[in-house]
Amino acid sequence: MSDLISPTTLSPTLLRPVPTTDLSKIQPTATDPEAVERIRTRAKETAEKFEGQFLSFMFQQMFEGVKTDGPFGGGHGEEMFRSLMTDAMGKQMAKKGGIGLADTIQREMLKMQGLT
């Protein structure tokens, strides 16, 4: 029991509050139009990638309960193929516009960068 740490045995400097930064006061530093365009492009790519992963996960969950029978169904090969297929479906769907998630994510990412 003597090995336990209690607030009374800790140093007072360890118990003081940690200072935080008010992020709302930080102004964007990217004034170069090329830098702004790179940020926008990168945000769009990242948002699309996230939406693709999200959709892939949704497709994996949807296909988990689907059973396949017949001469070409089942086995380890199908399990591997199915995960590759759901991954490709999610990425392709995101590239073609997806469900609108990428646009929302991109908008929020740009807002966090101080861009609109």
C-alpha cells in the first residue's frame, strides 16, 4: 500500500493546471495563393480518402452477413477477395462523389485552417 501515489505525496508543481492556447486567436499564415491552393488540394484528397475508408468499412459490415453457396462460393480466397472488393468499392464511390461526407470534411478542415 505504501507504493501507491496519492495527491498528498505529489509535488505541488505536478498538480498545477497546464496552460492552454486559445486557438481562435491564431491567424492563418498562408497568404501565398499557391500555398493556399496546395492546402485546398491536400484537404480535398484527405477528405476523399477518409470517406473512401468510411465507405469501405460500411461495405465490409454489410457484406459480413451475406452467405455464398454454390460451386464457386466460400473459402479463404473469397474472404480475401471480399475485403479487397469492399475496399475498392468504397474508394471508387468516394471518387465519384460518395455520400457527401468528403465535402463536409473538406469544408471543416479548411475552416480550421482559416480558409473558406
